[in-house]
Amino acid sequence: MVSQVRKRAMNRKMKIMLLVFAVQLFFAANCQSRINKEKIKAKWNKDSADIKLKMAQEQFETGQYEQAEESARQCLEADPNMLQAKLLLGKIKFSQEDFAQAKRYFQDYISSNERDETGLFLLALTYERTGDSIFAMKWYKKALEIAPDNMDYIIAVGQMCQAAGDFNLAESFYKEKMASNPDNTDLKVAAAQMYLVKNENDKAIQLYEQALLLKPQSKELLEALGSCYILTNQWGKSLEIHQKLYSLSIAGEKKNRYIETMAISAMNAGDYNAAMKYYSELITQDKRNAKFWLAMGQAALGSGSLEQAIACSRKVLEYAPDMTEAWLLSGSANYKNNNFLQAACDFQKVADIPQYAKFTWLMTGRCYEKLGMTEESNTAYQKAEQIEADSELQLLLTEGNGNNL
């Protein structure tokens, strides 16, 4: 009997233990299920955010800023710690020139990724755009500390020194970096631009020439150097540079601009035959352009092609009757061609224009002098003496033409 009681007690105990174990299994299974669900959800959110981020980046790169911003925000909703989404939002706001918002996103980004040079550089650039040069320099320097060989960062620091007006610091900084990067053309160009701002044109030209030796086919370098040669009145070198640019260019408006610059450079260099050649090509493309005809005539006058100069002056008056410089051209060509009476008539056409008056009366006097008309010559000279040159340029024109004619 006792054994039966014990047996029944043991059975009850076993049932209770099994029930407890079943309950434990049930709760454990539910807990594990919740954990698995949370893991699955977290992984889904991360995968979804990664996909969204790629799409946002593609939208940003194609200029779809509003769509890119919406996609990036969805990334952060799915994964609030996604740093690349914050960086992208900063780029979007920067591109939209919303620099205050861009700054906030970049600061948020580097607060969790303070060694990321890209984020530091973008934050510095944002500060620069808002005119805060002190903080811009701070973050540029931090980016440069992390990536000391990055040319973008080096140039940015140099330009910030320049913007702050500390040209000595900028110059020493550029010299130091150029010494360790002698083959980098971007660095030479940045330093050259600094020298141009300082009006040290010769130093700028030297650096552009060095850069061009490294990249002889670079249109950007050729154009920059050509502009420097024009700025310093080195017209022969300007002609050479623009001839190279012309040979590297395809047909179009820019190629025509090079022809015109070549013509102007040749004219100022005293290479009148070359100038005539280039102006002739321009006229072929624009036959009614009076300015080209006038310049062609002036080049012809300089080269001694007097009949051609006179013919060009007539073309000028045909297409632009109010372009009075044509009479000066015609008068000068007739004078050099010993057609003194016609030359005097040409000069008198513009004698009442103040900017030409002194020159035209002087030349009229010389025409009458060549014709032996003393009284008329003296009268013209007296009128010329009574007129003051309006500027040094006009006086130079008067004296120069008088001596050459």
C-alpha cells in the first residue's frame, strides 16, 4: 500500500516537472522567436538602408537632389546610425547651397568619424563658403594632417593663407610643397595664380612654363600662359601659344576666338603679314564684319600693302559708315602712297572729332607741306598746336604716326 502511495506521489511529481519544463520550453521558444524576429528586422532594415543609399547616391550624381534627399532620409529612418547617409545629406545640402544644413550634417558625420579626411574637407569647404576662414583653415589642416599628400587639401590650405592676406605664408607653404612634389602641375598652377594676385607676373609665367613642360598638350595651361603673355605684352610668345591652342582645337566658336587672338598678337608683335593672314581668315567667315576689315587694313598699312589698306577702309565704310577710324586708315595709306591731296581730304573727314583732331590737323599740315601749299600747311599746323592731346595714348598716336609717315 505504501509503495503504491509513493508511486502515485512520484507520478504527480514527474507530471509537475514535465509541466514546468514544458512551460519553460514554451517561454524559451517565444523569447528565441522574438530575438530572431528582431534580428531579422534589424538585418532587413540594414539591407533596405544599404539599397536605398546606393539609389540615393545615384540620384545625387545625376542631379536629382530632392529625390536623393528623400532616399537618404529613408536610410536614416531605417538605420539612424548610418554615417554615409549623413555624409550624403551634407553633400546634397551643399550642392543646393544650403550651407547651414550642410554644415550640420558634416559635423554630425565627423563627430562619429573624426579621422575621415573627406568629411573634414567638406566641412572645411562649407565653412569657407560661409566666409568663416578661421574654422575653414582649422578643418582643412585636420584633413591635411590625415592625408598630407592630398593635393586638394594642400592647395586649399595655400588658398586660405592667400585669402587671409598672408601671402608670405602662402608663398613659403607652396614652395615647401612644390619642393616635395616637383612634378605636380596643379600645385604649380595654384602658386602661379597666387603670384598673379600679387602682380608678380614673371614668377607666375615661370611656373606656368614649368607646368607646360610636364603637360605640353594641356589647353588649360596653354590658355593660362597665353593670358599671362598678353598681360605682360609679350605678343610674340602669345602668338606662339595661341597657334598651339588653335592646332589642338576642333572647329567652332572657340577656334575662331583663337584666330582673332592670333591676329591681335601678330599685330602687336609687328608681324603684319601674319596678322593679315589671320584677319583674312576671319573675314572669310564673317564678310560684313567692319572691325575685321579695319584691323585687316591696319595690318596691310603696317606691312606696306597700301592699296589693300585703302580697299579695306572702303569696306569698313561700306559696312559701318559711322566707323570714322576708316578715314584715318585711308588717310594714312594715301599719305604713305604719296597721294597727299586725297590724304588731306581723308583726314579732314574726321577733323571735327575731338579725339582725332590734333592728329588729323597735324597730318593735314604735312600733306599740304608735301604739296607745297605753305599757307594751308601753316594754318593746319597752328590748329594742331592749339589742341591739347586728351591723353598720353593720343599724344603717342600723334607722335608715332607723324614719325612713321
